[in-house]
Amino acid sequence: MENIKQEKKIVYSAIQATGIPSLGNYFGAIKNWKDMQNNYDCIFAIADLHSLTVRQDPIKFKKNARTMFLLLLALGLDPEKNIIYFQSHVHEHCELAWILNCFTYMGELNRMTQFKDKSKKHSDNINAGLFTYPVLMAADILLYGADFVPTGADQKQHIEICRDIAQRFNNIFGDIFKIPEPLINKTGARIMNLQDPNKKMSKSDQDGVIFLFEEKNIILNKIKKAVTDSENKICFSEEKPGVSNLLNIYASAKNLDISQAENYFVNKNYGELKKIVGEAVIELLEPIQKKYLELEKEKDYVDNLIKMGAERARRLAQKKLYKVKKKIGLLV
Ligand code: TYM
């Protein structure tokens, strides 16, 4: 990919390295990555530096990072076709982030809803990294000249600020950065907490989240206990966040659009809905879990892939950073 003339559009996305991903991560992001790998030049990172904005236990952190890499392979991402790597293996990200920090305003960062949410959640550790988090994300994306950034809806604001920073930089120094487009799917972009369907599903939730490694019975149970309403009518509507969330999960699992999912459940009750959604999720996750266990045994193979991913990403990142440094007048 690195040596030939770019013909395909470039896709860039990343996922943090904390814990097992949730069904939200899967439907909001990784599933789309898998679908895109045949039509685009894709670069996918494990954003381990972003995860440092929250305190991590070093031993667990290291384990989780590797788990995430294996999972991306188990989910069906091809490590030859795509570049899959760890953000911390390519120090150019931090260098570009510093430069971009100097082109980003405090006021812009102050408006980031995720910063506000995370500051509330981790009020004892509102660190500078949490504040400048979107700038590192902008550096990730801009280093690789991404055309498209597929994510869940929660990252939209971060991609917008990335575009603003890139445009500001280009206005001063000429056409250095490609302006990326967010790609946010209609279904799956916002999977909600099963226990509180007004909140997005996140890894720190307990009963409200389904992890990609969850056991069959736990998945069925969690979905069985999902909060719905007393109407017993299956349709997608803002007034029915719980039922809508289950329909969304079903549609994402079965590659349907929401109205097709609604039609399927027309004459069914909530009990049936939950059972069928649970089975659809299990059907989806079982082969991934199986593949993961196989990969876990292939240590050398995986180590080599990790090294290869870093080298390929570094080559691209170095080129872009060199251009940026030269343009802004650093001695290169
Ligand atoms: P992270 O690790 O929080 O989430 C990874 C991806 O999963 C999506 N997602 C969801 N989608 C639907 N429903 C949900 N409940 C849900 N929860 C999470 C996220 O939108 C994301 O696409 N800052 C990013 C990682 C990152 C990145 C980047 C992404 C770092 N650099 C450059 C794109 C480009 C993050 O923390 O994602």
C-alpha cells in the first residue's frame, strides 16, 4: 500500500485499549471497519495513548492492549490488507499532536462534550491529556491523510474539531492536510445501555453493557433484563428508547435497516423480542470468540504482525510529519 500510487480512498479509525470492547464498539465502529477493508486502504490503530487519560493498571493495560489486537484480527480484519498497529509504536503521533496543540484554541477544546462528561466521571483526575485528547486524535487522522473516519456518533465532534484544526493549518501553510469526512452509520452508531437506554453503552457499565467475550447465558440474561416499557408494542421511536435500542441491536446484527427489523417483530411480544435479539447477538459473537482463542495460541505470528503494523504505519507517518515540520520552519 505504501509504495503504490494512492488510488483507493484512505480510511482511518482507532479504538482505545481499555478492556474488552462492547457491543457498542462493535456495531458503532469495528463492524464497519470490516466491511470497508475491501474497498479502501484502511489504517486501524489501537489508541493506547488515549487510554492514558484515565489511570491504568500497567499489567492489566498491557494485557488489554494485546487482547484488543487479537480481537481485531478475530473480528475479521486482514493484517496484510490493512495496517493495524498500536498508536504508541509510532511516536510521530505525539510530535504532530504537540504541533497541532499550538493551532488549537482552549475555547474549542472547552466545548467538547466528551471532555465535560469524562471530567464529571473522573473528577479526581481531570488531567491535561483529557483536555487535549481531541488534538491527539486529530494528529492520528491527519498523519495518514484519511479521507474517511468511520466511528460511532459519540466521536463526531472530535472529527469536526480535527477538520477545523486542519483547515486552520492549511489556511496558513497551504494544502498540507487532507480534510477528513466522518462516516457514521445510521444503525449501530449509538448503542445504548441496556439498563438505562438514555445513556450510551460504555465499557464501564455493569449490567447495561454486553462485552464481545461474554458467555452465552450472560448475554441472554442481560438482554432479558433490558429495560423496556409497559406498552408491549415493538416499534422504533424516541419515546421507546429501550425497545428502539433492542431493534437497533437486532438490525445491526442482521444487517437490516430499522424498518425491516420493525417488520420482523410486528406480531411479537417483548419476551420474544428479547429472546430473538439475544440469539442474534450470540450467533454473531460465537465465531469471533472461537477465532480469538485460536489466535491466542499463535504468539510469534501475532508478535510479527504487531511489528509489521508499526513499521508500515511509521513509514507513512514519518513522511507526513517531515512535510509539516519543513513547512512550519523547523530545521529538518
Ligand atoms: P472508543 O475506544 O471510545 O470507541 C471506539 C469506537 O466505538 C464507538 N462506540 C460506539 N458506537 C456505538 N454505540 C456505542 N455505545 C459506542 N461506544 C463506542 C466509538 O464511536 C468509536 O468509533 N477517541 C476514540 C479513539 C480514537 C480515534 C482516533 C477514532 C483515537 N484516535 C482517530 C477515530 C480516529 C475513542 O475513544 O473511541
